[in-house]
Amino acid sequence: MSIKRTIFSFVVLAGMIASCENEDSFQSAGVITGPDIRECICCGGYFVEIEDTTYSFDVLPSSSKIDLTTDTFPINVNLDWSYDKNCGGIQYIDISRIEKQ
């Protein structure tokens, strides 16, 4: 086998291994701290802390095994998310994938 072919095979194999690891990794770790029970126009949903920022969200993906009505807070989670909106200074996110830690 030529050296070029060996190097190419190694690069392809390393790329495949790296992509397999990335499929299971999550964008962030966070903590769902509980429901937002305040009464205001933009309030409601639940709070999640990601790094040093608190965000709000309304729903979890249907594939989630987390039950926000019966689970005990705080809930440590791994999640994939994106910004949704900012309403009255409250930052809302959409959660696309989530699991308990």
C-alpha cells in the first residue's frame, strides 16, 4: 500500500470516528430549575440555566422522556437548542433535543 493511500485511509477513518462521537454529543449542559409562575404578558413556561444565563422555554420535544409535571426540580440535562424570541427582556429558546444527565 502506498504512503498516500495509507494517509488517506487514516484521514477517512479519523473523520468517521469523529462524526460518530459528534452525533451523540449535545450542544450544552443545563439545569431546568422549574416553572415560571409569574403573572405577566411574557411570563410562563419553564426556566433553564445554560452556563450563566437563564432562558425560558414553553415545551420539550415530543421524544423527550422528561415529564415537567411530575419530575422533581432541579433537573440536570444535556440539550440542543436555538434562540426563539425575546419578549419583555425574557429570552425564549426552542429545545430540539434533550435528555437527563
